[in-house]
Amino acid sequence: MTKVFNFCAGPAMIPEPVLKKAQSELLDWNGLGTSVMEVSHRGAPFKALAIQAELDLRELMNIPDNYHVLFMHGGGRAQFAAVVNNFLGNGGKALYLNSGIWSRIAEDEAKRLTSDVQIDSIDIVNKVNGCSQVELPDFDEIDGDYRYLHYCPNETVDGIEIFDDIDCPWPVIADMSSNILSREMDVSKFAVIYAGAQKNIGPSGLSIAIVRDDMLKLPFLPQATIYDYRAQVKDESMYNTPPTFAWYLAAEVFKWLKSIGGVKAIEKHNRDKAALLYDAIDTVNGFYNDVHANNRSLMNVTFKLNDDSQSDEFIKKSEAENLVALKGHRFVGGMRASIYNAMPKAGVEKLVSFLKTFYTHDT
Ligand SMILES: *Cc1c(COP(=O)(O)O)cnc(C)c1O
């Protein structure tokens, strides 16, 4: 078997120890003589798994007691709709910050769900000297009775991350699909955090929603019960059959993250990896990244070749070196190296040496 370093933006790498453990207990989970996929989600063994997964996530993210932790279906995009349906009943208004492709898709989804709500938005990325830079507005000067402000702290496609807190008078909802658990964050600054699982948590299909209790008092819209936070709170994320295998793998990823020192340790690791890669992009001739230093994503490192006509060659040669999935998103072109928690430093080091030799080793 050829081992590759997989830079895919999502579904992304899952830590190898987790996959090995899953493999070892695939046919016999918990001594039950069956796989975890084949047992009732309402039975005691799965319930114990579910409770432990929640406890581990609470510990990893330091989630206060007045927040619910939900394990839901439908990935990140299901939550685009869920937040609207759960909080914008009776003609609610919301403010969306626009920083790239994902925040724009979230806004479009909010607008298409019902004409009864008012969705305002502000573009917060400006080009300054050719670099994309986030400039947050002065929220005190914005007049609006918003039920929430929605933003995406890490734009997976654009490679733009927002490190500053959003200090505004409204509850803040964050789509953390691609940077949850990547660095320390103060959960108490958010009303809702949600994430599709397939970047930093586990397999696709699962979404995690962390919802502050007082948000559940807001008027809601009629909606499918599986996306209703109140119903999911009441039924402990088991209103219907949850994605049990994804939940199991997520639980194993949480254990793995705890075993290597938790979010504080992985943040250091992530900052080291990102610094190494951006430094190479900035210093090796022939490559560039046009995101301002303050907003360069730790998870999704975008870059371009000065001579775009060499991009296909770059992809071909990198794949031959077992560095896979470096092609940028089809909307923006160029390259993208997604270096989530599970990407070892060795993968980034190998990519850096590839960058250094790409132009010199012509065959
Ligand atoms: C991947 C991603 C999504 C979409 O996730 P799905 O699970 O495919 O719905 C949403 N937001 C962000 C920031 C993402 O990176």
C-alpha cells in the first residue's frame, strides 16, 4: 500500500491511530460480537459512547454548562438552514458577514428559505495592496434589531481566517466547519457554534451544533423535526436514528485529541505547520499567497504559481510524490493545502521540499 499525504479540504484526513482502532474493533465492538454500526442507538453501550463523546468535546472546548451539544445529520449546510428555522420565526432579522464562499452560501440559503425574514449582509474582506484583508465594521454604528449575527471564522475555499472576536450587540453564530478544535476559542463568546464533521472531527454527514440555552426561546419557523434544536435537545440528539458510525469515529477523534494534549497542544502544532508552509510560499520563487498575514488560515493554505500554465504540471508531479489533493477549489483555482489537525508535520515538510525543488528539477 502506498501511503499518501492527503491535503483534501474535506472529507479530510482522519488520524491514523483512530482508523487503526476502528479497524481493530470493526467486527467486534465493545465485546458485543458485532460492529458499532449494527447496535441500537438506544442501547446502553451506544448511549455510553454518546455520553462520553459529549463529555470529551465539552472538556476539549471548555464548553460552559448553559450550552447544549448536539450531534445532528446533514453536515455544515444543514446548519445553514437550521439556524434560520430555529431563530427567525415571526419575521426575524439577521445580519450575515461576508468573508468568502461559505459565508455567502450560508447567506443565500437564509434568503431562499422564506421571504418573511430580513437578511442583511456586510462584505468584510477588502483588497489592500493586492492582499485580501478582513476589516470588521464598527458594530455600534449599525442599527438593527438582529436576532443573530452569522459569520464563518475560517473560509475553507478562500484560505481566510478571522482571529479577532466579533464584539457586537447580537448573539453570534459561527460556522466552524473547518476550524473547530484547531485552536483555543472562548465558547462563551458565541451563541451557536456549528460544524460539519468531515474536516476536523470525523466522517461526513455528521454535524455538531453547540447551542446556548437562551437561544431556544427565540421564535422559530416550521421545519423538519430532525433540524429542530429544541426537539434534539429534548431527545438527546436521538429524535431519529443518528449517524452512529460517524458519531463513534468522532468520539475516537476526541479521545485521540485528548491523548495528545488537547486543543492547546494541537494549536501549537497547527501554528508550526502553517508557519512552515507560508514561509516557503513567501520565500521560494514562483509561488505566492495573497491573503494578508493577519488573516492567513491555519487550516487551508491557498497559493498560486506565478506562471499559472505550470499548475497542471504541479499537480501531476505532486501526486507522483504522494502529495495528493492539492488542486484549489474549482471556483478560485490555484492550489490549496488543507492541513487540519490530522495532518502530520512530516506531510507539510514534504510539501515544503517539493515546493523548493519543483522549478529546479525539470525532467
Ligand atoms: C465544508 C464546509 C461546509 C459544508 O459542509 P457540508 O457538510 O458539505 O454541508 C460549510 N461551511 C464550511 C466553512 C465548510 O468548510
